[in-house]
Amino acid sequence: MQALWMVLGAFFFATMALGIKVASGSFSTFELVFYRGVVSVIFMTLVMRARGTPLKTPVPLMHAWRSIIGVLSLGSWFYAIAHLPLATAMTLNYMSGVWVAAFIVGGAVMYGKAERQGPLMATVMAGFAGVVMMLRPTLDQNQLFAGLIGLLSGMGAALAYMQVTALGKVGEPEGRTVFYFSIGTAVVGSVGVAFTGLTAWSTASWQATAWLVPIGVLASLGQWCMTRAYSRGSTLLVANLQYSGIVFAAIYSLVLFGDQIPLLGWAGISLIVASGLVATVLRTRALPNTPAEEH
């Protein structure tokens, strides 16, 4: 199923988040957005040339809107990762699945088809409950502003995903969608660093510097997989499967940092996996398309 591309994309995004956490110790949010964008533009240009996909698009305004909301969401997430506990930042960003479900159900109500979305909506909510059980997010009083930014990153991501779905429905190749988003990321990042400046290479740690290129490549691969999933798969199913990124992040914490996962965390992992499996089964039983998937 095309929606399963989201699982691979979630793996790339979780790996990218690990790199952002390390790199944020030496580089600002705008710098990370800038370097991520530049590396991704170069990488995607090479990929597009190799695949023979033209860069010219018949829907530039759709790409512009996707880039604007996507870059704002990305910058907000980077800020949240740098200023909040990683678990809290990840939880707030992964609320995008809940926002997607809310948008879908809202559209279904308008079309008089809300009852069709109930089972998949339930799996999305169950998956997010598993995320909360795993991460057990905390927020201190002095982190309220960063928490708000993190919440907005999730809402912005949901809007960006819906726009990706729309681009897929008009026939835009996934690579082209990722390419134009990368340009938007690089432009916004360059504007930001024009005001904040660039960190001197001599003052940055070698670990942070070493992650700059992988962050861009991983972001491109994750965006490609996510774009294919949202363009060709069931929107609510993809929203559910993106929670698998939290499972990958937990595995990184366990293997690389020796963090222990409590019983509640394992229960959360089980709930995420179970909700994804149930959602997949529901979809394979020919559940009617969501409004976002109809022409």
C-alpha cells in the first residue's frame, strides 16, 4: 500500500531529529533551516536530473503555499526541539496527525459523510494516545512560549500535508514537490540568518557540523516518502502511520543513549503499532475515500 511509505519517511524524520538535537547545540534555528534547505536543494536537483524529471511546474502558486506553511512549521519545530525537552517537542509536532484528522472530519461533516470517518479517526486518536504514553511530555512555566510554538508546528505540518495531498491530485511528481519545498526552506533560512548571522565554524563542535549534510539528505528522503504517502494513500491512514516515527526515536534512545523505556512506554509503543495495523486493515477493506482523496 502506498500509505506504508510513511513508515519509511518516519524513520528518516526520526533520524533527522536526532541530528537536529545535536546540531542545535552549536547552530541557531535559522541556520539549521538554511543549511537543511541548501543541502536538500542540491540533493534534489541531482535526483531530479538523474530521473529526468523537469523542474518547471504548471502550479507554482500551489507550491508557494505549500512551501510557506511547510517552512513555518519546520522552523517552529526546530525552535521547539532546541528549547523544549525532545519528548515534548516531538509530541506537539506529532499532534499534526490529530489536526489532519480534525480537518478531514470537518470536511466530511460538510459533505454529510462524517460517519464514514469514525473508525479511522479512532485509530488516529489511539495512536496519539500511544505517543503521549511513550513520551510523557512535560512543560515548565518558563517554556510556555516554546510550547505554543511547538503546538503551531503541528498545526502547520497538518496544513502542509493537506496541500501535499492536493498537489498529488493534480499530478505533480513527488520529487518536484520536495524540490520546491527545499527552495522555500533555503530562502526563509537565508532571510533569517541575514538578521541573526552565521555561527563561526571554529566555534561549532565537530559533531554538530558533521550533522549538517545528513540532516538535509534525511529531510529530503523523508519528505519524498511522506509526499508519496499523502499523494497516493489514504489521508487518515497516513496520519496514523506517521506515529511510527516516535517508535523509531524510542529505539534510538534505547540503543544509542541507553535510555530505559518504562512499562507505560512499552504500552504506548504497543498501542501505536496496534492502531497502525488496525488502520491498515480498515483501509484494505475498502473503506470509502476521504473527501481529500476525491476529485
